[in-house]
Amino acid sequence: MSKTYRPWNPDQNWLLPPSARDWVPEGDLTYFLLDVVQTLDLSAILRKYELEGRGYPPFHPRMMLALLLYAYCRGVFSSRRIMQACEERVTFRVIVGEDIPNFRTISDFRKLHLKELEGLFVQGLRLCAEAGLVKVGLVSLDGTKMKANASRHKAMSYEYMQKEEERLRKEMAELLAQAESTDAAEDDLHGREARGDELPAELARRETRLAKIQEAKKALEEQALAAAQAEEARRQVEDDARRAAGETPRARAPVDPTPDPKAQRNFTDPESKIMKVSNKGFDQCGNAQAVCNEEQIIVAADVTDQANDKRQVQPMVTQAQENLAAAGVEEKIGALDADSGYYSEENVSHLEGEKIDPYIATERLKHHEKVLCDPDSPVPEDCTPKERMARKLRTKHGRETYAKRKGMIEPIFGQIKQVRGFRQFLLRGLEKMRGEWRLICLTHNLKKLFRKGFADITRTADGRWALAGG
């Protein structure tokens, strides 16, 4: 006997047109984000459309925002792939309906409103705070190198720029001399219909290349000069302080304002930098920073072009405090843990001045530094700040506090990079990378809020959000 199967007819017509919502179960992330978008303040985005005046009606900004947030939550970042998902995936159809935006429309919406989208990070943080997920007794700070939208092979050092500039000038001079000596073969060189005064293709290419190199070279020289002036100003302040104390200023050679020969600049994205990545290689990157709490809610996010993390403690803590205040969180940051890349005496002193208890791993102690193996013994008076921090992390409370970062900040980067597949910025320039990173962090927080079971989101008369468990 033959097996009986369920009827299957892919060409079967529908008696009534179906709704995409019939195929998406209740409690799906799609409905959650549609509710979230209705509560967000999009006045900054809407104002741009109102200033445009008349024209063909654009897609509603709330629909575009819901589409962008859902796509980022599902690991779809390319505008072309978002459009393809709208055509093929029913959850995307719930958001856009039958009117699917073109990939260029999606791309333009993201680029034109990136600053406003970046500002939604605090609104998302406020939602999490209303749900009781923003406890900041302990926060964790860390960074990850995120590949820029540029190839490291498009970078050139200042030393090589000088050599390349000289070579191109020589080649251009030779090509100009050759062009002047070939007047008799003008038709063969320029074409029968040409005027005869156009630049040869090779000369035009070299001229463009030379202009780019000169522009990059000038930018490196301006950066080096600014750094030299800042160093001279710092030395002046230090010398004035020594004179005020009755001491003689130290004799020092003037600061060299010329760039380091190995200083590099990328022609595709000059604001990205060559950085060491986790596979012990080097790539063109931006250094993405994040501060989170024990619920893995990101309270501050930024991108810097500095590969070293030591200068990121103060700005990230300041941003976290500002974001928490804007989100209506009255609780202050109590403690902060970070790896050894963030340790410096200045950072520890700053955190203690802000009444934040620091737990920052120190680098390996040098052979002349003390190893305080017994954390319960009295602290010697001649201990350095580094030795004190190393001893603090060896106490039972210090070990337990620092160990929490393995379940706080580190999984976040794994979820963003490995689960969602965001390993490279799509946009170029530090400001755009920063906006894109905060959009990623916003969707991370919204996913955490969704998984906590908060499905119904409504705004009350006084402008606050009311969250009911789903």
C-alpha cells in the first residue's frame, strides 16, 4: 500500500487574501519592536521631512525605523539584503506590508538620519531602566577591534608617501615631455575628434594619485604639528609649576613637529587606523568600546581611532553617567572592572575621585616590583598604586568582582560578532562608525528587554512608559 500524504498544491489560489500576521506567532520579536517604535520620540527625524515641503510621499519613518531595528536584531545589515528579506521573509512583511522599500531608500534613511538614530540609544536605555534592568552597582568596560570598511592595503606610511611623491613627479615630468614631443602623432595619441589638449590617461591617473598622496601627507603633517604644539603646551605648564615651586625646569630638546616615518593614513577611510586584532595580525579597524551592567545592558557605547584602551576610561565613564542621568536612573555607578589594557594610575585616581571602586587588572609586575601574595596582611606604606591594585584583585572580594566580567561584557561582543555576524562597519568615518555601533548596541539592549518578557509597551499620559509582562 502506498503512503498517504497531506495534500500539497503550491499553485492553489487563496479564496481571501492572507495576512502576514497569520503566519507569525504572537509574542514574536517583530510585534515587540513595532510597539517599541510607536513609543519612541522621532520628532528630530520627522522634522526633516516636514522641512522638505511637497513631494512624493516618503515611507513612514516609524516603519523604516522598525525595519532597520528588526533587521539589525536578526543580523541583516546590508541594505540590499534587507530588501531581499522583505521580499522573502514573512516577519519582514509584517513590518513593511506590500510596499517594499528599495535598498537605496533603506541605505539613504540610515545615512541621512544616523545622528538621530544614534540618539535613540538613550531612549532604549530608558526603556530598560523602566523595566528595572539598569542596575549599576557594578559595570564592566571593554573594547573590541571592529574592521573598518577599508582595506589595510590602501594605507601608506609617511616615509613611503615621500618616496611615492618623488616617483610620481618624475613620471609626470617624463610623460609631459613625451606628450610635447609627439605633436606629429597627435591624432594617434588623442583621437581624431579630440582637441589635442586633453591629458593623456596615464598622466591623469598619476596626477590624481599624486593629489591623494599630497592630501594624505599634509593631513599627517598637520596631525604631527598639532601633537607637537600640545606637547609644548604641556611642557610649559609643567615648567611653570616647577618655577612656582622654586625649582629649575628640566632642559629638554624641542618637540619635533614632523610626522613619524611609520605614521600611516588610509586613502579609503582616513579616520580608521591599523590595529592589532585577535588573530595576532593587523587590520584597518575602529576600536569599539562598551560599558555594561550585570544584566548585560549596554549603558555607554563609542568608537575611537586609538588602538590603546588606556585613554578610554574617563570618557566612557563620563558618557555612562550622562546616559544614565538622561534615562532617569538615579543610582550611581558603584564599581567598575576592566582588563589590564585600561590600567594606569591616572585612571584609578579618576575613578576614585568619582567615588567609583576600581577593579582593573594590572600588567605583569616587573622583577623589582613587589608581589603581595598575602592580601590579608597589612599593606606596606611604600607600596606603589600598581602593587596596591594587584593586591586588591587578589583578595576574595576582588577575585569575585573581577571574575564577573566574564559573564558581563565579554559575552556581549560574542553575541554581536558571532551570533549576529556584525564584524565590520558598513559606513566610513569615525562619526558614522560611532553611530552604527550605537545602533547595534541599541538593538542589543532591545533584544535583552524582549527576552525578559516585556511584550506590552505603552506610553502613559505623563510621558512615561508602562511595561507589562508578556
